Amino acid sequence: MNVKTLHDELSRRWPKTLSAAWDNDGIMSSPDVNAEVKRVLVALDATHAVIRYAVENGFDTVIAHHPMIFKGAKNVTPSTLTGRRIVDALTHGVSVLSFHTRLDAAEGGVNDELCRTLGFEPCETFGDDEMPTLGRIAEIPGVTARDLAELVKAKLGCDAVRVSGDLSKTVTRAALCGGDGKDFVYPALAAGCQAYITGDAGYNMAEDAAEDGLVTIEAGHYHSEAPVCRVIVEAVRELTGIEAEFVDSCGYRII
């Protein structure tokens, strides 16, 4: 199977029609889209460290959730970070693919997997005017917001979570959206949820929502989306039979 066929196979599961209009995903860079794919490395981000890991360990393709090229590279030289990533990948024969907001919204994607990692079963979707079905809602046994925050911290392996709102509030209906979820704070409230679990809600948005009665639990962008990497690994293996592995692209630690 070549690079283009791999992309097309995965696109049948996560169709481009689910992508936000502003998004940039698909084949980020490839020295040859007709080259055979033998080993796939999966990561949340196609960082330079991930590219180097692929090169040094014999992977010919990297699949990342986040686009390696997002707003468009103004030049491709080793003098810029994006340029170094692209040059290194192309020079060493590594293709880079991305499936971003389509994987957020897709059935079994980022937000379904976030639910299931926490032990919940999604029962509804929610969102904004642009992405009305991107987020997920779960009905859960009544727990306090404090206990829910502790669960999120433990299940996602976070060093800490940030909570805005009443920690004693009973939660029976929770909204979930991995990554940057600030645009979905008020849709979560409008959907009748008492709590909203996301990666980043933003200080002002979270504080305003708390005054309106919605508890926000922020686990961090990375931790709220990283569970989807195992979904990508499993999809590659299932659909193509190609060897696939996951590498942690998280470059920060709380100390």
C-alpha cells in the first residue's frame, strides 16, 4: 500500500466532509505519494522530535492528529521550526499525514474516545453553528464536580486539572470536547449540562461559565486528545495490516 492509498483508506473512515472549513489536514508532506508504506508512527503532534524518532527508528510514515502545517508555511528552510520538520521529513523519505477536526467529530474519534477513557458512554452530540456534532454528552451517575475532576485527572494521567465553578455541585450530565474547547462552553450549558470536560476552556470563558452555573474541568490540550492515538494505531492495523506504533509527543512536564 502506498502513501496516497493509506490516506484514502483512512479518509473513508474519517471523511474530509467532517473537517472544519478553516482546518488543514490530509497529506502534509511526502517525498513520493506512490512510495510503499511499511511502518507507521502515530503521534498527537508531528514535532521535530517525532520526525527524528521516525527517521532513527525506520518509520517511513508519520500520522499525527494535529496538522504539521496549519496556517501555511511562508518558507521551507532549516531556519524555521516548521521548515526543519518538513526538510527533515522529506530528506529522509518520511511522509506526514494529519487527520484533525474530522477525527474530532468522527464516530469513534477524539471525543468518543475521551468519553470511553473516562468510563462514560456518549449519548448525544453537541457543538456550535460550524461544528454542531463535534462534542459529546454523557449521562453519568450523580457525582460531585470534585469527584469528577479527580476521575478526569486519574484516567487521563494528568499532573493536575483546572476546575472553575462549584466543586460541590452534583453532576449527572456532562459535556466533553477534547483540545481547545472554549467555543463549546456555552453550547454545553445550553445542552443542559452541569459540567464540561475539555482540554482548554480559557480563563475568562471558564470564569464566566462558572457564574452561569457550569463547572469546567480543563485537563490540558494534550491529555484530553492523546487517547485518540490508540484509535489511529488500531485503524491503521485493521484497515491496512501495516505495522503501527505510538510515540508520546508531549514535550512538557509540570514540576
